[in-house]
Amino acid sequence: MTARSVAIAFALLCLAPHALADVFRPGYLELREVDAETYDVLWRVPAQAENVRLGIAVRLPSDSETLGEPRGAYHAGAWTERWRTRRPAGLVGQKIHIDGLAGLSADVIARVERLDGSSQVERLGPASPSFVVAAPAGKLEVARAYLVLGFEHILGGFDHLLFVTALLLIVRGARRVIATITAFTIAHSITLALATLGVVHVPGPPVEAAIALSIVFVAAELAHGLRGRPGVTSRAPWLVAGSFGLLHGLGFAGALAEVGLPERAIPLALLSFNVGVELGQLAFVGALSVAAVALARLGVRRPRWGESLPAYAIGSLASFWVIERVADFWGR
């Protein structure tokens, strides 16, 4: 197997365990300040039914008081609960903990919306299941939070990475690779901005199914090219990358919609998220390139039967996603 194919095969092995967790669906906690001591709480947990949901829960400071009865409902693959809480002197400087994250491959996006329009965004996971509510942050903190969020999202967006992987297997030559990645970047940046700002409205489930279908397409193009029948992706990869990049941008917008944007720093947060996505994408491409170079120096060779393995592995995984997402769409 060539060094490049070995590197791709290794990436597929890393992606395979996450085949069922390809859509960016973290838990979501929002604390919206009502006054100096009172907050409206929104808590959303991924779920398959009203009584079948992820076993995680919010733990507020012990001296917090719940006002009224919490209201909860199941809708569109998530259990959403709302309530109002009060704590003397407010929550600034207090720790908010998510119980049940230990041992799970799950994340929670936590967002604090303040009265002055500023916000705090944190990503919590098994290794860091809590955060401290901070005082109002400046623009630098907003930029940092959304840049990290974008970077982490693309590295967890296995469908987007698989699309880029298939493109890298088809496209040859540094200039063509750069042109292809640039076209993909420009295209998804456009639709990310338009969808996030509310200019374009497209339902999420059909977009996710179409993204999976785009991966099937490039996998088929890869297989045909190996048989001596190069397709449009081989002849004009920037055209394919740009066209499907518009679609993938809508998927990124769906991820950002899960978190929301700070009311007084929307352009900065949107730009930072997009830069984070690009940095994550470049890190992934760089890692594959380094792996390919390392394996080439080791003199790794491929057997003849392994030539088409990456194409069929990518196509099979993406086809599974298409079926899964279409079934989920029609089941709602």
C-alpha cells in the first residue's frame, strides 16, 4: 500500500469508532441573566425518546434556589428543560458542574448570557466537566472561545474530515491540493455566514443527509479513477470542492446554531469560529501529509488488492450515514 493510502487507511480506522456519532450533537446549557441574582436556565440533552436520554445533569451551587416548577419536553432528538434559579450575589465566580460526564464520549456546550449583552461560552467534557462563571469578558475572550469551538468542532466532524480525505486521495500535486482546499474553504465560509445570520434557512436533517451523500459521490469518483475512468473531481477538483463546500457550510452553521452567538459580538464570534474551523482543517491535512511522508521513508508498499480499499471504506461508511440520516429525518 502506498504511504498516502496507508495514512488514509489509518485515518479511517480512527474515524470508524465514531460512525454513530458523526453529527455535532452535544448537550447544551444556557444561563441567561435576568437580574443580579436571577437566571433563566435552558438545559438540552441528546435523546432518543422522552425517557431515553443521555444520563447527565446540571449541578448549580448548593445555595441556588429553583423558582417555580421546571418545564421539560422531548422534541427533535433532544430533551429540553427550562427553569429559573436565584442565588444571592449571583453566579459570577461560582462553579457549574455537569454530573454524569465521566466515562462518556459526550460534550456539553455551556453558555452564559449577561444583561450587558456579553456572553461566556465553554465546552465541557469528561476531563473537564465544570466551569466557573466569569465576569463580563472582552472581545479577546469572545474570539478565543469561538476559535477553540470551531477548531474542536471540525476535528470532531468526522463526515467533513472524511470528505476532505477523499479529495486528498483524488487530487494530485501541491498546487491543485491548495486550490481545492481553498475552494472548499471559501464556499463553506459563505454559507456558514449566510445561514448563521439568518439570510438562508435550510432544515438541518436534510443538510446532514446531503453531506453524507457528497462523501459517497467523491468516494465513487475515487473508485472510478482507480479503474482508469477519472471523473469531474479529478479534472476540476476545485469545482466539486466549492460546490459541496456550500453544503458543508450549512452543516457548520447547524453546529454553531447549537451554541448561538453573543448579541454584541456576532461578527467577531462568527469570524473566530470560521478561523477555528480552518485551523482544524489545516491541522488534519497536515497530520495526513506528515504521516504519508513518514510512511514513504519507511518504504511501505501496498498489495494490489488494497488499491481500492480506501475508496470502498469511505463509500461504505458514508452510505451508512446517508441511510441513518434519511431514516432519522423521516422518523421525526
